[in-house]
Amino acid sequence: MKGNQIRRESLLLNRDYRYQRYKPVPFRYQKETIMKKTETDQDITQKLDLREAPFPDASEISEMMKRLTESSAYRLAFKDDDFMSLRDMRGARLQLEMLKPDMTLKKMGIYSTVVVFGGTRIISKEDSIEKIAALEKELESKPDDSKLKRKLKVAYNVLEKSHFYDEARRFARIVSGQCQINGQCDYVIVTGGGPGVMEAANRGAWECGARSIGLNIVLPDEQSPNPFITPELCFQFHYFTMRKMHFLMRARALVAFPGGYGTLDELFEALTLVQTRKARTLPIILFGKSFWEKIINFDNLVDEGVIDPEHLELFSYAETAEEAWEIIRSHHDIARVEIT
């Protein structure tokens, strides 16, 4: 009995403690505190005679206004580079890279393209011979330089592929001459905008007075657009994703010349989209069968069971510009036009 009484008294004490701890402050104390604070503010105000405060002169007002208008907060949001570069604005930047080229191409009446991929290091025969001559001259003064010897060997390999530059140039000239006539602007050549095979394709279109597109990309080693792109159709991208989308949005054919990682990336992206039916079926042409069979064993992919035999039918091989254009023309049933 005594123990129960002690526990009951302990509970009552705890209850009283909690009540005291959270007991609201009586209103009269709140009122007194507010009055004291108000009186303090009034005392401070009385000490300041605002009529005696100096008013800024014209030069000071001008400087104050300058600080306001030059503040980053005052800039229009879409003109504020710092704001637009924030990570939170990535969605808006992606949308802008989607809209700008799309709206421009629609305005110019371009709804179908032929995409040309290829290596930046595959240059014209004349440029290759000039590069080899420079390396041989340098090697004469450094005959034991192993790195220089390797560069020379690579330069000779590039020279052997220089005919692809000529084929890309002629292919673009044939396509543009067949499709950009009588005010039409169909099957417009589009490249990545850089040197090498891309330059050759843009050059071929330029030589017959046709339009061509360049989709450049911002890279750590800055890529400059080649001079043969139509100026109004020379775009620059920050995001590879949006650049790839624009390559395939209007594509009616894709032609891949020998190239490196970038070419392989674009090629397999297109093959995957067609294979999975995320993109329309279109001619995918690999230029130079011996090159492609040397670096990629497509038949072995079938033998290993990672692709089906019919997936080898997603692409074709071509050796000449005329052969590649005939594949595209037959697929889309394009009327033959005699070029004079």
C-alpha cells in the first residue's frame, strides 16, 4: 500500500513538472514585453532626426542605380548566362537544343536528310602526302625516334584510306544534285560538321550549289566547323544526346565511312534503334567492306548467339558513291535524275 502511494505521488510530480515546463506564458507578461520593445524602438527613433540625414546627390544616385542595373538579379533570366548554366537549368538547356535546330530546319523546308559519318583523320590524298613528307623530313633528323616512326606508319595507313574522302565528296555531290532541284530541298546532307570525311561530304554539296547541315559539338579540344557547311545550317551542341536525336529525326539514310569511336558510336546507336524498332527502317550503308570486316566480326556475333542472323540485313556495304546512292534510291523509290 505504501509503495502504490509513492508511485502515485511520483506520477503527480512528473505531471506537474511537464505542465510547468510547457505552461504558456500569461498574456500580461507578453503585453509587458511588447510594450518594453515598443518603447525601446521609439527611443531609438527619437534619437534619429531623419530630416537631418543627408540626401544623396545626383552622382551618388547614378552610382546606386548602376549597382542595381548591373546586379545579376536584375538580368532577364534568359539573358543571364550564369543562371542558364546552373545545373537546375539543364532541362531548359536540353529543350533549347531540341527546339532551335528543329524550328530552323522547318522554316527552311528541310524534312529529309542523308547522314554521313566518318573519321576526322581521313583527309584528302594531297593533304596526306604533304603530312607524310613533313614526317619523313623530321625523321631524317631523328632516325631512332620510335614514336615518330609509328606516326609515319599511321600516316601511310591514312593515305591508303584517302580515297574515302573523294568518295564521300562525290556521294554528297550526287545526292544533292539529284534531290535539291527545282526549289526542292530533300535528302539534304548532314554531317557532324568537323574535318575529314565530314568536310568531304559538306564540300561535295557545296560544290554543286546545294545546302548541307553541320551539327557541331563542343569538345575539350575545340572542334571548328568546316567551311563548306551552309552558314544558316551550321549548329553547335553541348549535349551529345540532342545532337544524336537531330541526326536521326529526319534521316532517310545513314552512310558510315571508316572512322573511330565517334563513328562507331553513331553507327551502333542507329543499328540498335532500327533493330528495336524505335526508329523507322532506313538504309544503313557501310563504306569499305574490307575495313569494316577487319575491325568488326559481325558474323561472329551471330555465331556467338548475341544477335540473330536477320540482324545482318540491317546494313549494306558499298565501295563507290554510285553504289551507295543506288541502294538509297531503290529503297525509297526515288526517280533517277540525269545530271548535266
